Amino acid sequence: MAIYAIGDLQGCYREFRELLDLVRFDETKDKLWLVGDLVNRGPDSLSVLRFIKELNDSAIMVLGNHDLHLLMVAEGCAELNRSDTLQNILDAPDRDELLDWLRQQKLLHVDGNYVMVHAGLLPSWSVEQAQALAALVESALRGSEFHEFCRQMYGNRPDHWNETLNGYERLRVIVNAMTRMRVCTPHGRMDFAHKGSVKDIPPGYLPWFDAPERASRKATVICGHWSALGLEIRSNLMALDTGCLWGGSLTAVRLEDRKVFQTACGAGGATRRWQ
Ligand SMILES: [Mn+2]
């Protein structure tokens, strides 16, 4: 049995299937861990959703900002953007099954010393605290307050954690850190505008995982969301968004030996490489 952690798919179904062929994924023995953003911007989000849903226990995913955006739009709480490619999911005959399944997915997955989250963790959050906070959002997504949660979820404020936050402000910070953050100040104030490379980070900010004395630093965090960062593997970090959508590559890491597998993406298609 092998576990493969896989970066942001964003509807790149063909490349996803190529990557599974490359690693000889066997759904009866192996597991997939998906860092979220299964859907949007890419060409075939509907096939990605259907395929992963059918894998049942062989796939574990955490929700990304684009997955949440799909839920918000379907709930009538957000509009489609021009670059969104979600309409065929909304029009699909099995849309309700797919969306209900998506709504049951986690924001954070912890297994042993691994923590999987789409974007990141704020510096002050221990793994245990992050798990408890993620559970608040997960229950809002699954519960009867789902519609109100959708109405309240979007917004950049508050932009930092404070134990005294409550209600939807508390949930919004959790969602923003776990699904949108790339950079923050050493004390955990988030900036959502910077999407570029590390060298262009605004003064006073740093990659969330470089925050000094980060409370989760002893765990290995598996994440995606930051394609301009590229593949970043350290003893306590696996950042796996390698920009398949943008013609980069789609990455899988086999957790047992950290072997990296990649398929090239974009118009060239089918060219394969691994390292
Ligand atoms: Mn994302």
C-alpha cells in the first residue's frame, strides 16, 4: 500500500489520470491524498469530481478555495466569475450528489505526523488547535446553518487570529487561513493580494510556513494553493501546487519514500517526467 499526496487538480482530469497511470495507482491498495482545488479554471472539473467521489475511501481530500467557491455559487451566495469553468457541474444531472459529497469533505486532515491543508496554518495554531478550528467550519458546512455560512463566508476581514473572535468572524479567519493564505506577518496577519513568487513578497510578510516559532512546525504539512511557489519539499513541508493549470506540471509525492512523480501539463500533453 502506498499513499500519494497530489497537488491542485483544478479540473485537469486528463493529466490527473496520466499521473495515476504513471504511479500505477491501485485503488484496491493505494490511497490518494488531495490537497484541494479539485475544480475550476481547468477544462474538466466535472470528471474530476465524479472520479474522486467514486474512489470512496481510497481518496482523502481537503477543501480548497475553488471547491468552496463552487459550493457558494451553487447555494446562490456567490456569482460565477468570467474565468470560472463550473457551469457544467451546476448543470449536471448528478450535481446534487456531487455537491452534497463535496460539502462533507474536510478542511484539515491529520494522520500521525502529517497535516494536510489546502493553503496553510496560522503561526499560533498548534495542530490540535487547527483540528478543533477546522471542525467548526466542517460542521457549519454540513449542518443546517450551511446557507447562512455561505452568506457570511466571503471577506478579507478579520485578517488575523484572535482567541476572542466568535461567530462567523471566527469561521471566516479559519477558512481564509486554511484555504487562501500564502503569506503573513511573523505574528500572523494575512495578506491575500500577493500571489507571486517568494522574492516579491511585500515587506513585513513572509511565507506562512516560515513564520518564526510556528506552533505546527514539528508536523509535516502537506499543502497546495501557491503555484508561483512551485514544488517545495522540506523535512516539515510538502507544497505541491506546481501549476498544472498554467502549463506547469501535476505532482504526486509517495509519502513512504518521498519519491516525486510529475506529469507535464498544457498543450504539449503526454510528455512525462519524474525525478
Ligand atoms: Mn487554491
